Amino acid sequence: MGVIFKYLLLFLILFLPASIYASSGEVLIVFSGEELGSLEPCGCFEGQIGGISRRGALIDSLRKQKKTVIPVSLGDLPKGFGRQQEIKTEMLCRAMDEMGYVAHNLGEKDLEIGLPLMSYLSQAYKVKFLSGNVEFADQLPLERNQFLVKECSGAARPCKIAFIGIVSKSLISEHFSDGVNVHDPVEALRPLVKDLRGSVDLIVLLSHAPLEESIEIAKLFPEIALIITGHGIDEPEDAVTYLNNTLIVTAGTKGKHLGVVTYSMDKAGLTRKSVSLMPLGHAQKDSPGMASLLKEYQQMLIDEDLLGKTVQEPLQDGASYVGSASCGICHKAVYLHWLKTRHGAAYNTLVAMGQQFDPECIACHTTGYGYVSGFLSEKENKYLIDVGCESCHGAGSLHIANVNDTAYKHRSAGEGRCVTCHDSEHSVKFKFDEYWEKIKHPEEILKKLN
């Protein structure tokens, strides 16, 4: 009889995925969202926060406290289109799967990157896709749930938490009308909230919508105790909003923070204890599993040769890139000075981090990437590594061929050119006047060529 009981208990644990078992009387709803293709900090400056490796380690540390940890995602894994974003989307989905995420709410960028990809991901991984107000054509094998109920055991009595997902109609492009039907979120929520009310201890809404819209939803549905929202809020200074008994929270964008709402679990059910927003800074350890995933991501970029498949835009007037060494023939003093600047070693910073095959990084660490005759790979055109003369002054072939003709004089560099790479995301401390002093050219005497 004892053996039968043991096997029955094992069966219940293994084959009831809707239940979450823990010995603690605390339930932590952990949330992130709007990843926008951010797998890890790019490393362009010190003090950057975020990354799946730090997030994975933090979630592991919470679980080691023997608390019930339920991670969920608000939506928008990719940032845009293209093969690299597709790879990132799958990597983020795999990361969520390995971190034990129970649900990912579909955002507009998840839909825009392609329904075939999302259909595949919905079947390949355990994390459930949520969308309470979006319907898909029958021929699309995209597995999604209007809501998801999780049962938490381990306290005086089991508690049930319902997760509902919606996306704002204001974010959906018109070209999704074919095969995708987006309902009004409020109308979609009415029957769902009505059916769940009284049958669960807590209703959580993953609201992929602007904060103002989520506040209006909270006014209409006081039964929803927790709303995770905040579309487009990059730095969540005011991350917490209270509307009567409803808590409205956001974790910002690009996976820089991890939100945690803690509930106590007892005979009375679930009682909210605290809410916090944790920045994923350098003090947070890295997860070995997530670090391995990041290495696999970089290897995929190499295997698929995304650098070599770059679409190269034509240059004006048929000019081409020649490399800084060619400029140094006449501009020797400037060239020797450039070699000592950080621009002259920009490519090596990527090599040190293993990111020299990443198209999203390479453009600001090489010369001419994305243009005809520009950088494609170190093997193919090593003379274009680093941020060279032509990165600021334009392709130099016509100037070299017509060195005494002022019509082919190289363009002047200025702040407008600098901020294409020194933007607010990758160079937060950038001040043109200060940075210019570090790279401005020394005086030189040019020899005219006859």
C-alpha cells in the first residue's frame, strides 16, 4: 500500500503542471517585459544593467529561499525585423523556458516579427503564450491561452492565481487584419473576469498597453488585484501605482529590471506584502546556464554568417572605402594620433567580448559596415576594422584619386556624425565638447602631390 501511495504522489507531481509546489508560505510573482531583443548589456560603458544571465541568477536565488516563484513576461521579445531579431526571439524564449517562466503575453512586436515563428515557439517550449483579446486563423498552429491558472500548494490550503493577457488595439498595425482578429480589451476581459471571479484567489492581468489604458482597465475591473503593464516606459521611476485595492506595476524595457510582488499564503488566501523593482547591476552574479546560452547565440551568428549576408547600400558618386592606412600616406601626423585613440582600437573591444561577429555591434566598431565596399569581416577586409578616418569623413577613394581637386575634399566631421553611435543607449555620458578633445587632430603640414 505504501509503494502504491509513493507512485501516486510521484504521478501527481510530474503530471499536474498547473500546480506549483513549495514549502514556504510566500508566493513571489516575478515579472519582466518588453525585452526588445536585449539579451545582455552591450558593454559600451561601465554600469550597464540588465541581461538574461543576471536575471537567471536572481530568480535562482529567490527559489533557493524556498519560496514559490512564478515568473511571467509582459510581451515584446523582439525589437524589429530580420534574421538576427528572429534568433534573439528564440533565444529569449529559450531563456524564459529555462528560468521557469509560466506565461508570456503576446505584444505587438511578437506578432510583427512573424506568426510562423511565434507558432513554432508556442509549441517548442513550455512557457505558455497568453492573449485574451487576440484570435488567430484556424490554419495558424499558434498555441495561445486566454488565461492561465496556477495552483500554489504548500501552505494551509492551496491557492489559485489566474493570469490573463491582453494587448492594446492602439498598438496593432492594420496589416495584421489578415489572419489576426484583435478585440477590444475591455470587452474581452468582461467574460473572463466574470468566470474567474470567486474561483481563484488572485487575478493578475498582463496588460501590454500604455499605463493610462491599464489604469482605466483597473477602474472597470476592481476584481483584478495586480496589473503588470507600462508599454514604452524605459526607465520606470514611478514603477508603482495604486488604484484602490489594485496594484499597477511596470518593470521598464530591455530587461534592465526584474519586478517582484510578494504575497503571503495562509488559510485566508493570498495577502500582498511587498512590491520591489530590482535593477540587474554588475553586483548580481551571472547564471552559468544563461551564460552558456549567450555563447550559443554568438555561435549562431557565426554559423549563419550574418555579417556576410548584410545588405550593402550604395555610396554616392561611386566612392569606395580605402582604409585609414591609405589616408596616413598624406596625413601622417593625424594617422599616428588616431592609432592612439580609442577609435583606433574599437574593433579589439568587441574581440575581447567575443562579439566581433554581431551585426548589431560591428557597425560602430568598424568602417563602412552596411555600405558597398565597407567592412564585412576581418578576413575579407581587415583594413576597415576600427572606427577609421572614413567613419567620420566619408569614403576616401575619390579624394585620393583627385587629391588636389577641392571638389573631392573629404567632408568635415561634427556632432551629428558622432551621435549615430554615441547615442543615449550606448554612450550615456557623451558630451561632444569633452569627447572631441580626445580625438581632435593635431596640426600638420600637408605635402601637395604633383
